[in-house]
Amino acid sequence: MKNGLVISDTGPIFSYKKARNIAENLGIQCICTIGLLSNAREKGIISELRPLFEAFLKNKRYYSLDLLNSILRLHQEDEIK
């Protein structure tokens, strides 16, 4: 995905927002990366979220620190300062 467009070998197919709206209108639940990781943590598939969140921030993945810390609190992990 680049600039909100899903990219294939032949070029942009559709915008992420449009695709998400279509999926939700069809009753398909969409979750983002943070939601997917939170679910994996809840099910014991991954043991810690904080190192992943710190890697996101280090690699310029732009997530709100408030959002990340709220998810960390939910899973009783130490917040990112």
C-alpha cells in the first residue's frame, strides 16, 4: 500500500479507505495492524507488544503514542515513554 492505494504489479487497484468501506458494507470486519497484534497478544500467539510498537516508532510508522500506550495498558504492559 502506498499513499492509501493498494498496489499490485499492474499498478494501483483501489484506495484502502474505499476497500475498507466496501468490506464493512458486506459485513466483513476489518482490523488494523494494531488490532491484529492486540488479538494475537490476547490469544498468546505473541508474548509482548511493546517491542513491536517500539520498532514501529523507530522505523517511522506513525501511530499515536496515546493509542499504543492504551493498548499496552489493556494488556498490562509497561507504557512507552
